[in-house]
Amino acid sequence: MHVEILGQDSPQAPTLLLSAGLGGAGSFWQPQLAALGEHFRVVMYDHRGTARSQEELPEGYGMADMADDVLQLLDKLEISRCHFVGHALGGLIGLQLALTHPQRVEKLVVVNGWAALDSQTRRCFRVRQDLLLNSGVEAYVRAQPLFLFPADWLSAHEALLDEELRHQVTHFQGTENLLRRLRALMNADFRPHLADIATPTLALCARDDLLVPYPCSQQLAQALPFGELAQMNYGGHAMSATDPENFNRMLLGWLLPPQSR
């Protein structure tokens, strides 16, 4: 898999691994790199089968396989332990890793994630899946921002969205890969296992998220033995891009020890 290591270059620096959502591209975290890189050795990667990690995913590829991908990546980089920040699907990968290999995750942040798929999230993903299968890749990519960003932000960033449309169509992960990753995401249910996850976990959400209602994060934080909740009032599903200043402040405020903030 394609991986980039940024920020602190000392082997003694704490490692922070960033995992994107369904799109899979590590570049999703670009608005966070400068702020996080001041304190951490930052590892970001493109999920298997996406972006610069292109390959055909096998039938039945699931959440455990995605967590194993991360485990192999950590082993290859000789990273024994890290902080893990995951957005949506990336957050579920973090939950899976904390469940099966808790010794590898020091702190976990699940951004706009869930323990089990909410009916609103399922509805949105079914619409997106129908667009992909019935109208094609460009229609799927063109509709994607509607689920990710607030309306006023969409209006103010038309040129950027047009540029992103061209880029994402050109570098689309492939219909079968996307459907297999989407199936894994929709089938994941951590509710029977949350009590077994002892990793300190922050559920960070946006109250105006259309795709994943914020009560999903509230329920996740409440069910985890060491779960905490932090909420942003604005930003939508991709609030790390729409309001990076507040997002980065809240993220660092939780990850860093008090004397380092």
C-alpha cells in the first residue's frame, strides 16, 4: 500500500496513523498535516484498492482484512504502537484494530463513526450505490459532496469541487472495489464487542452531519469503557476539511498530554 511519513522524523516521536473513509485516500488529511506534524510522526496511507494502492480486492473483503492491512503496514514500518485517527470507515478500522490487537493502539479517535449502521446512513449509502450502478462513476462522484459538506460551504467552493470531481473520476477506485468496501462498512456491527475495547477512544462528530447522525457518536462513546465524546456544531461529515482549525484544535487537545498543548 502507498504510505507517506511526515512530521517529526525522530524515531522517539510518538506515531499518529491517519485512516480515511470510504474514498480511502490519505490525501483526505491534508488540512491536518501541518498541525499534527508539529507533535507527531504522522503516517498516512491509501487503503488497499484505492488511490495509489490500486489492486483488485477479493470477494468477501471485510473489516478484519482492512485491520490486517494496517497491522502489516505497522509491522513493515516497525511501529509497535501508535495513536490511530480514522474518519467514518477509517474509524471502524480503528475499532477493529483496537479490538483484535489492543497492544498496537495507544489512543483511538473515531471521527463521525458508529457502532452499527444507522438507518439514515444506510439510506444515504443505498442512494449512492444506486447512482453508481445505474448512472455511472461520474454521477456517483458528482453527488458525493452533497453527503459530505454543508450547503453554504458547497456554495463557496464551486471551483474546488469541480477540480475534485475531475480528479476523483480519473482516480476512481473501481466499481467492484467500492462495492466490496461499502458492503464491509454496512455490515460491520461492533455493538457486541464494545465492552471489550479498553483503548481510550474519542468519538468526534459534527452535529450537522447529514450522512452519519451525531447520536451515533454519542452512543459509541457511552458504550465504550473508556469512551469520550467531542462535538463540533458545524462542518458536516467532512468537518476536518470544512473547519480544520477547530477540528485540529479539538484533536490535539485530546491526543496531547497537558504539558505539550
